[in-house]
Amino acid sequence: HLDWELVKEYPLSKELLAMSRVWRSPSGKEYVIAAKGAPEAIVQLCHCDSVEVDQIFKQVQAMAQEGMRVLGVASASFQKADLPEGQHDFEFEFQGLIGMEDPVRPGVPEAIKECYSAGIRVIMITGDHPGTAQAIARQIGLPSDRVITGPELQKLSDEQLKEQVRDVCIFSRVVPEQKLRLVQALKADGEVVAMTGDGVNDAPALKAANIGIAMGGRGTDVARESASLVLLNDDFSSIVTATRLGRRIFDNIKKAMAYILAVHVPIAGISLLPVLLEWPLVFFPVHVVFLELIIDPACSIAFEAEPEEADVMARPPRDPNEPLFSRHAMGLSLLQGLSVLVIVMAVFALSIYRGQGEAEARALTYTTLIFANLGLILANRSWSRTILETLSVPNPALWWVVGGALAFLAMALYVPFLRELFSFAYLHFIDIAICFMAGIASVLWFEALKIFNGKARRDSLRG
């Protein structure tokens, strides 16, 4: 029938989950109508008797339990010139069922499991048969004991739906318009909602969600424009990867902020205290420039390149109302900076008290500050693991910063021209060792706090 002409299409609707196409013969006198859709809709179109309906639904259930997507198909013929307004006006004859298998992609069950360990609840919203949805849910590890269908959802009030979405993870036979209600119900219940979609009708739900995620491969332009994120490979695992990456970036921003706040406390203190106490100045402009040459790459390169924490996907999501830098984090950062300031000023005061001379006191104090600065960088790589535990974690950018700082410090101390530029005195090995121990001592309390907190967490887990 290649010469038959498609003259009309009856689209799928909320009232009838089936669509039909009307084909006209070359003579223009005969029409053939082909319908496909949800088996229950096709059965309704065909006006099947109860015995035939039971037989069809038994077969549908058997196919659905195998994870197949099941469509019913029917056909009808028509002789009149004027086509009716609705599909129900045709005398359809049931032709059979079509089962389509769409295997779960490799890695999806693992991604679902990782979501749950990260405190992320996954909800399946599908137009498939409830049995198919449950079979797929079992394959990927979603709770499959309860299902709400589109017609059932339609009967629920907004308040009832808000209560149901707390426990139900599968919604089947859902039409696109109902996705918006689900998003709104979840948000009304205080959830942060990420919604995936690819069709034009998904756009309102994508726009309403906190994070709309469109499919880049098969998604429509409207869906992509409405979304916050676009997946280039249409893979659910990419959402989990993006979550892990986002948490790593958030962690690293906090680490960089903690470090930059801590390191500027001793810099400010060493600049002001000698003036207030009428002691010789420690800092000249060249000293501050050298410090900034360490601080800037540490924040913009070293901390940015820091790998994720081991437990990054084993934590619950943070409160969206929680500030980026909490009072607790700010307090710990200030304490780190104050401990460095106390140690460095003690070295300076002791050097002046012993009469070692302004240049030698400055060299000892500045060297201690450089070691303490590097100690702060290493300590803030993780707030849960000690420096020794993080040494095995690769971060080439970090070691370039540390190595460059130590190399330039050595040049400033032992190259005569630079030593004169920095107003330093020559330091012996024992002086360097004292400065190193003093600098490291300034961050030891923070390392001890990590050990104590780690032990407390392990004890609470055992309890």
C-alpha cells in the first residue's frame, strides 16, 4: 500500500493513551485506520468483551514482568467521506500486542546505589505499564513495592500527592502534563528536585525543577532551552558523575577559602604588631609579593586540582540554606591563622630578645612563616584526614607550588643578591631546622583535632 495517502492523525491524549493514523486509498473511497497505544486504551477502542480483556491483560502482565514495553495495536476500515472527530467512532478490531525490550544500560544499577549512598532519592516517572516499570525498577535497584498510575494520580489532591511522593518511587502511565504536578509536589514537601526530560511537553517540569536536566542526544530544542544542564550522552550515570564533580568543586572552594582566610591572619598580624610594639619591621613589599606568589597558585591551581574526598558520595546533601562558609569553618580558619601568628611572632620576639640582629630575626621569622604557610596548605587539603594520610593522594599542581616556594626561599636565603634584596642574614642548617619545626608546630593542633574528630565519628558509627 505504498500509494495510500496519510490524511489524518488522532493524537495521544490524557483521556486516551492511544493514537491513530488514517490512510486513504488511491480511489479516495476507502480508508484504513491503524491504532497503537497502551493495551488498556486499545482494548477500550475495540470494545472487547470481558473474556477477551482478561486474556489480553494476562498476556500484557506476563510481558511486562519480563521488563518489556507493551503496546496494543488495532485496525479499522471506513467508507464514509467525512472522518469522525474521535477515535471511538471507528469500529476497531484488536490485532495483537507488541513487546519491545529496552535493556538497562550497564552501570545504571551501580549509579542508583551510589545515589542512595549520597542521600539522593531516585524516582521513576514513565508512561509504561506498571508491571514494566516495576520490572525495570527491580533490575536497577529501585524500591518497587508501590506504584501510582497516571489515572490514580489524577484523582489525588495536591495535599494527598505531597504525602504520597514521600514514599512512592514509581509513577507509571504518566502523561507529560502530570510531571509538572509531581515536581511541584516534591518541592512543596521541601525537596530539592532534579528533573530529566527530552520532549516539548517536558519543558514546564524542567523549568519548574530546581535543576532541569535535558537529554542532549534525543532531546528537543525546547527541552534543552528549558533545562539547567544538558547531558551530551543521555546516560543516567552522567548525572551521578556531575553530582560527584559538583561536590568535589564545592569542597575545594571551601578548602581554598579556609586557607586564604587563615594565611592572611599572620600576614596582617606581622605587618601591624611590630609597628604597634615599635619593633623592627618584618615585612617589606618584596616579602608580601613572594607570599602572594605562593598563595595565589595554591588557591587557583593546587586546591582546584585536589581530588575528591573518599566519602564525597557517602554524605547526605547539604542544606541549601546553609552558607558557603559556616561560622564553624570560619572559626577554625581564624584559629589556624592565630596559631601561626603566635608561633611566628614568638620566633621574631625571641630573635630580637637574644640580640641576633634585625636581618637575622627577619630571616628566621620569614622562613618560619613560609614553612607555616606550606603547612596550612597541606593541612587544608582535607579537614578529615591528616597531612600524612593525604601525602599519598596525587596532586602534581600542589607539589609544584610547594617545590617552587622552597626553591625560591632557598635562593632568597643563599643567593647574595636576593638575600640583600630581602634584607636577610645567612641562616645555618640548625636555623632552618628550628624554623621548620616551629612552622609545622603551628598546625599540629589542627592535625590532632582531625584525629580526635575521626575517632569520634568511628565511635558513633559503632554505637
